[in-house]
Amino acid sequence: MYGLIGKMRSVPGKREELLQILFEVTTALPGCLNYVIARDPGDTTALWITEVWTDAASHKTSLALPEVQAAITKAKPCIAGFEFQIETEPVGGFGLPAAK
Amino acid sequence: MYGLIGKMRSVPGKREELLQILFEVTTALPGCLNYVIARDPGDTTALWITEVWTDAASHKTSLALPEVQAAITKAKPCIAGFEFQIETEPVGGFGLPAAK
């Protein structure tokens, strides 16, 4: 499996709008096992996104999907930047459809 | 919902053992919606744990469960430390049983 943990920063006052755009596109994308969008309770412009994909290729492919491209275009004016992004290698756990 | 993103560091050579202990205790704990255990691909002693709970109380309560206490005791000799831990406020996404 392939994972991502990232912190996204919105333009001030635009976090809820950004969250809604992310939320709408986060459906059953091919290869996506888990995609959690969270507010940072201590920072009104920060969102944390944690993702699990079957593999890195399915994540990369998803970025080219028309609905994802449309969401990126829509989200851009709300995004101030990306502060933290790491790749992980999820092994399993609870709530993953593919957990061993 | 209540979330945690944390980086745990194992004693050198003990990451797989630690991972296995965490993995075994990560079943349907009350209030746990998602618990993903991941290796850090760039650091042989690091694990990333991302958690989603119905609320902070259910996370706190879980720490007192006999099986969780037993796992903590078993894991302690494998743990070198905790490097990063943040609380989040998950809103939804894909793969959460309670996503709106």
C-alpha cells in the first residue's frame, strides 16, 4: 500500500470552502482505500489529509481524472500552500478494506 | 470526530516487532473508526500511526482496556520514543464508516 500524510494551508477564511471541495471529490476513486480530511483544531487555516492507496501508481493516476482535475482548478484560489507532506508505507490496521 | 497523527520511533531492529504488536491490538475497539499503521519508507526505525475516533473520550477510554494495556506493556521495550503527535478534527472523507 501507499500512503500520504499532508498538511495543507488555506487562504485565511477559505478553509471550509476548500474542505468542501476536497470532500466532494473524495469518492470511490480507483485504488483509494482511505482518504480522511481533518481540520487542525489549533490553526484556522490548516487541514490535514491522510491517504491510503493500493499503490503509488493509483494515486498518481487519480490526479489525472477529469473530476480530480476539476476539483484542483476549483480549489486553487483557496490554497495558500502545502507545509508538510510525507509518503508512508501502510501495513494495515483497522478500517482498511485491504488490511491483512 | 477526533483524530491523531503520530510518528513513533522503535529501538533499532525492533520496528517489525512493534508493528506486529500494534497490529494485533488494532481490532474493533469501541469508538475507533480508523487506525492505520504505516512504515516510514525513508527511516527504518519510524512508524506513522493515523487514527480516527468518534471522540476524544473513546480514544482515552481505549487506553485503559486490558488488551490495550497488555499491548503497551509488550511494546514498551521496542519503543525508542514519540517524535511527532498532533490532534486533528476529522470531518469525513472516504473509507470512514461515519463519514457524512
